[in-house]
Amino acid sequence: MQIHVIQRGQTIFGIAQAYNTTPQAIVTANNIPNPNALIVGQALVIPITGRFYWVQTGDSLWTIARKFQITAQQLAQINHISLQTPLSIGQRLYIPPQRKRSAEFNGYVEPRNSVINPSLEASARDVAPYLTYLAPFSFRIQRNGTLKEPPLNNFPSIARANNVTLMMVITNIENDQFSDELATIIFNDEDIQNRFLGNIVTTAKKYGFRDIHFDMEYLRPADRQAYNAFLRKAKQRFQQEGWLMSTALAPKTSATQKGRWYEAHDYRAHGQIVDFVVIMTYEWGYSGGPPLPVSPIGPVRRVLEYAITEMPASKIMMGQNLYGYDWTLPYVPEGKYAQAISPHQAIQLASRYNVSIEYDRNAQAPHFRYRDENGNEHEVWFEDARSIQAKFDLVKALGLRGVSYWKLGLDFPQNWLLITDNFHVTKK
């Protein structure tokens, strides 16, 4: 598999010829709507085994081999050249596939209404082969310890058919907002807590959930220890059933980080208690804020590097957005909210308004600006093959458990192809 960035004047036929593949294979892999109108700066995934490298000034067989973690002897043999043969600038060399490691992948899926859109089920079915966990969002805690269920439709059967662990996501959402008061009741009222745990067990058995996942947010700092104690109690209960238990954590960079979203999330305690965590490493750029990359690589790395000082890397799943945002300019605080869009929708916008895509190498994120029919200027930040590959490289460098996606239903075919190129997906 190889990532190619479209340059001015290139055609789908020329690109296919350069990589010894067919135009149709590239079009299908990237869901290109109009192959005759390629977008300058768009990143394509080239669906080939291994990759090609074009020799640059200063290269040698030894430096190229080191870059791709093989030996110069292997590189020469594969390309049918001698170790002593001088390389020429622009010479094409074939690089064999690199060794893959196993990793876990989770996909949250969020039905927004009482009736699930068929396209959302179709999305879950399409990507289930790439998932370890499927996580319908969410079972909402009630103040009496009962649960308000989300519509599940065929999600349990999709999980079973694809050997995917069904994750039971439980939240302290009340009136469509995370409620600190609701969480305090669950953490501190033993009778309601016991009823709550009993209802989780009954519901999990009913649908076949095998991981219980607590996404408890906007908690009172005073409830930090009570939350830890609740998790210990829950873990003992679920172990009796042979289930996993996991939690979602806000993106922190220190144990003393202030703020209602952070203080009650005790990284070290969660690392000791639960089987794994999902760290929500996204939303630096968010709908109500100024135009920014949603998950810039630098801040993401800093969160994860802190996390591995508090818990084993093998317990950490990096959160990854499957969306971007389209901001109308100028940005006005408390003004209009940015519109969430899929990576594929971002490409369609760039094509519609005939603008090139730029790439911020510090943030490892693509972006562009356009002017709409009404004369309004927009700024778009989104994800592409390059930004996802940068995150996969980080997962491998830090030895993390895997990646958790928020959320399914957004068209991004390149992501799933790159999973298979980088990892063996763990199934349970």
C-alpha cells in the first residue's frame, strides 16, 4: 500500500502506470467521484502490495534500506541490481511490505433517533471486518439505577457475524448533556449503585455484550476517589461473568490538570483497574471554536506520552476522529458553529469549488479554503491517508493497544485500507 499526493497535471492513468496498477483499482479504493477531475493536493491510497520509492539526491542502497527497515542486500536482490550498481536520480525501486503487528480497533456507532438509519447499519457492517469492538452509543444511566437503552437493531448480529466484541457503552448523559449530579448519585448511593450494576449484568446478558465501557464525563473533582472505588467494585462483578471492562478518558497531559472534564479521571487508577482505556485524543479543533485541526499530531503525542507514564501502553487505545469541520469565516466566538463533515465530503467540497488541498506537516493534517456561492469564505480541516498514517506510526512507536474511532457512518475508505496495510486486526 502506498500514499500518493496528486500533483498538478497528473492523471489517473499516469498515476496507475507509475505504480503498476489500474486506474479502476485506484478509483475504487479511494471512492473517487470524477477520475477526470483530480484535486491537486489530494492524498490517494494506491492499493498495491509493498510500495515504490524513487531515488533522490544523496540516496544509496544502504540509506534507502535503513529507511524502510530492510537490508541493502535484500533491497538489491528484490530489485535485481548489484550492491555495487550506482543509483540514478529518479530510479524506481520496489520496497517489500513491512512486518505487521497485531492491534485492536473500536468503532463507536451513534444512532441519533429512535429509528436507526439503514446507512448507519450498512456502515457498521462494511467496517466490522476491521474492528475488534463495536460500541453502540449509549446506554444512559437513570437516577434510580436503571438504564435507558439506545436502539440496537442489527448491531448485535453484525458483531457476532464478524467475530467482533460488542461493547456496552454506559454514560452519565441526562437531557442530552453529561450530568455531574447523576454521576455523584451513582458513585455514592450504595443501594442505587447495586441496582445499577445488576441492571448492567441483566442487559449485557440479554444482548451479548462482552465489554462494559464507562464513558463518564464532566465529573465533580470531589468524585475522583468515589469513581475509582466504583470501578473496582464493577470490575469484581463483571469478572465473575468473564467480561472485559474499559473506560473513556479525557486527554490529559499531567495528573494535576485542572478542569471539570479532567480532574476526576485518574489515569493511574484506571490503568490499574480496567482492562483498557480509550483516550479521547481529538476535538482540539471543535465546532464552537476557531478553525484548527481536530487531532493535531503534536498534542495527541503529548497526551499519549503522558498516559504511558501512568499505565501500560498495552492498555491504551488512541481516540481518532472520522470527521472534520467546515468553518464559515470570519470566526466569531459564540457565533455560528462549524459543520461536521466526513473526509469524503471534504474532498467533494474541494472538487466542487476547484481548490487545492494543502497539508500542515506540523499538525499532520490536510486543509483548504473556499468561497461559496453567497461569497462566504470557508476553512476546512479534515483527515486523509497521510494524517491517519501518521497516527498509525505513533501507535506503533509507543506500543499502544490500538485505535478507537468516533464515529462510524462517515465515509473514509482510505482509513480501513490502511489498517490492513499496517496491522493484523485482533478478533476476540
